[in-house]
Amino acid sequence: MSAAAGVTVRVPAKVNVQLAVGAARPDGFHDLANVFLAVGLYDEVTATPADGLRITCEGPDSDQVPLDRTNLAARAAALLAARHGLEPAVHLHIAKRIPVAGGMAGGSADGAGALLACDALWGLGTPREELLAICAELGSDVPFSLVGEAALGTGRGELLTPVAAGRFHWVFAVAEGGLSTPAVFREFDRLTAGQDVPAPEASPALLAALASGDPDALAGELSNGLQAAALSLRPELAATLAAGTEAGALAALVSGSGPTTAFLVRDEESALKVAAALEASGTCRTTRTAPSPAPGATVLPA
Ligand code: C5P
């Protein structure tokens, strides 16, 4: 296919290896120290010319993906087109592998993917800084979907500084149903009401372990400030975390706002073993295995 016929962009999922959450700000968001790690589990977004804006989706959970203008892919196309005085006349097809509403930034991935695909399809050559600004407008996690690899996100998570990451292996347990990110943050506020919530800070020990590529070191440093809130809303996730640890995972945590749970494992062989044990445990719907880090949104060769 020539670029005029269609552009496909591949975008990774993420796991947060540290998610430190501050108190709610006046604008309702929370300041974060959010160490993002992209994992090799991808959605693909293909943009082709069309009469109007249209979204389609394929994949095991595609029935859970909104196909209207609330989809971040649609919002990305509309925002980019509006900036250039264009009509968003594009068909966006999403091949979905990232769990939906799972705390792995699947919606954000589709937003970043659509932005890059439309930019290429329409031949705009938008500078990187401007693409990142549009991503931040779309959502707090969207800039990271564009850049991938590993990064510290501050502010509400959108201000990124790249950090070093060695290679690690992960298993993800996909839960039945999704969790709403705003609902998890509201639960965080409820659980911390009346407490002095410290300003969030990246952990030097976590960053050193991430850079080292030593899974035993990283296992001792993983943390998620939203985990208590996610478990409060979905207590059954505790059994999933326990099942993965019993099966030999080095560490287990909720991925972002959940309900996907993430398991750090020693190697690929251990990943397959832990994934099989999790599936057999009956405490999750399905599993995925993936290495990290992974590149950010990338236009695939035509
Ligand atoms: O930025 P995004 O649209 O992904 O955020 C979704 C919701 O998650 C926000 O409306 C807010 O309720 C919550 N959130 C937050 N603090 C952040 C990021 C998200 O409270 N840093």
C-alpha cells in the first residue's frame, strides 16, 4: 500500500513500575511521580482516507471499545485536523490486543497511534513537541504512548523525562470487566481523606533497579499508590495477585488503575509457567506475556 492509501502505526501498552500519587489538585487531577514502562503488547491503528470520521475495531475484546467520538483515536484525529483547518475525513481501524479499560493505557495507545497515523496520512509533518502537546490534551498517559521505552511522568503524568531500563519479562492477568480511572482516583481520595498525602517523588532505588536489568532488584522496588484503591473497588484482585506469586512471580502489583494485574518474572520460560498457573487458578479471564521495554508509537513500513 502507498502512504496515500493507508498508514499503520503500532503502539505499546504500559505498566507503571512506580506510581506515587499526591493529593487532589484544585483542577481535580492528582500530581504524580509516575514511572512508565512500555511493554511489548501492541495495538495497531490504521488510518485510510474516508468521507468522514469512522472508527472500527477488531480483536478479542473489540465489543468493549467505543466506536464514537469519545474514542481517543477519534478525538486525536479531530484535534489534529482542527489545528490545520482540515476535515477529519479518515477511517481509523484499531487492531486491539491491549486489555480494554485495564490500566495498561490501551485507549491512550490508540489516541497516540491515531495522531501519528493521521499526521503521516495527511502529510503534515507536525513537530514532535506539538504532537506531544496534542497528546497531553488528549489525556495524561497519551504522551507516554507516543514516546514508549521508559520515562518518569510528573505533573499529572504528562511531563516526561526518559529514564534507563534494562530488559524484563512480565505476565499480565486480564480481569473480568474494566475499572474507570476517575473512579479509582476518587476511591484514593476517599481512602486518604483526612491524611497528610506527601508530595509524590520518584524513588532513586526504583530507578536504579530499573536501569540495572536485575529482576530481583526491581521486584523489591515496585509500588503502586493506586493499588489499595483498586483493591478496595475490586477485592477479588487480591486472589489474582496471590495466585501469580504462588506460581513463582518475583513480584505482583496492580497495573496503573487496574484491574489488570502485572507479574514480574525472571525470564520467558517463567512467564509461560506463571501465565499457565494464573489461567488455571480461575482468578482471571485471560493472560498475556510481554517483555519490556518497548518502542513508542511507530509507523510500520507500507
Ligand atoms: O488524563 P486522563 O483523561 O487520562 O484522566 C482521566 C481521569 O483520571 C481524570 O479525569 C481524573 O479523574 C483522573 N486522573 C487524576 N490525576 C491524574 C491523572 C488522571 O486524578 N494525574
